[in-house]
Amino acid sequence: MRVLVACEFSGIVRDAFRSRGHDAWSCDLLPSERPGHHIQGDALGAMADWDWDLMVAHPPCTHLAVSGARWFKDKKQAQDAALEFVRQLLGSPVPRIALENPVSIISSRIRKPDQIVQPWMFGHPETKATCLWLKNLPLLRPTNIVDGREARVYREPPGPDRWKNRSRTYPGVAAAMAEQWGAQ
């Protein structure tokens, strides 16, 4: 299966699919943190250039996440552009799509998510509510429910890499995506 992991600089989801034998590529404006199949550029352009069977999209949440609601009044134009990007991703001709984002205005401005998952459902004793908007894909089934509910991502200290550290997909979640959605 040919898989596009849009807006992923970490390579975590891409590598989970590749480890299961898929032709998976990450795509981001940034270079990949891990060596491997990566398209450095615009995800919409990558979608147009190749035929994909599945897209897992991680659009930037900077202007979407409700955790930043106190700044919403000053960022209407940026929010509108971010929502338009989400609409383009969800409306792309890729047959199977998973779009992930934290709790955000996507729920009220486009549609409610199909599912909300937590890292502790996939072997990580942490909390980070992650919404999934799905097209022609089943809900993710938990693979390893563990105790512990630490909000490590929420408590990430300020710094230049804070946004990167908060945006990486947990390996257990990526493995579940590859195992369950890669079999579709």
C-alpha cells in the first residue's frame, strides 16, 4: 500500500507503516528527523504528484487547538487558512484518510471527530487527547491499555522545540495505525 504521512517531520508514523512493508512516505515543509523516505515540501503538492492509497495527516494545530483559545480573537485570518487546509486534506481524492489533531475548532467549524484516542490506550502512561477524523477507515482499537495518566505533553517546558516535542505521534499509536489501517 502507498501511504502518505502528511505534515510529519518526525518520521514516526512513516516508519511504523514501512516496518509493516508499506511504501510509506512522510511529507513536511521541514526535513525529516529520521533518515528515510521523506518529501520535503507541501503536502497538497505531494498528494497531486502521486497516487496514494492512504493518507495520515497531521495538520499544524497552532491556529486550531482549543488550548490556544485565548488568542483566537487575534488570529481569524490564520484560523481560516488553517481550516481551509484541513478541508483540502479531508477532501482530497485519497481513498482512505485519517486526519489527527488535538481538541480543536475543526470539531465546530468542519465536523466532529470520529474518535478521540489517548496514548495510555496504546502503551504510553500519558494523556494527550487526540481527535481522529476518518474516511473509509475503522476506529482504532486500543492495543495496550496501561495505568498512569501523566500529562507530560501538556507540561512541556517553554523553549524553541516545545512545539516539536508536543506534536510527535507516540510510537504505540503509530504502530496501531500501521497494523490496523495498513490491513485495509
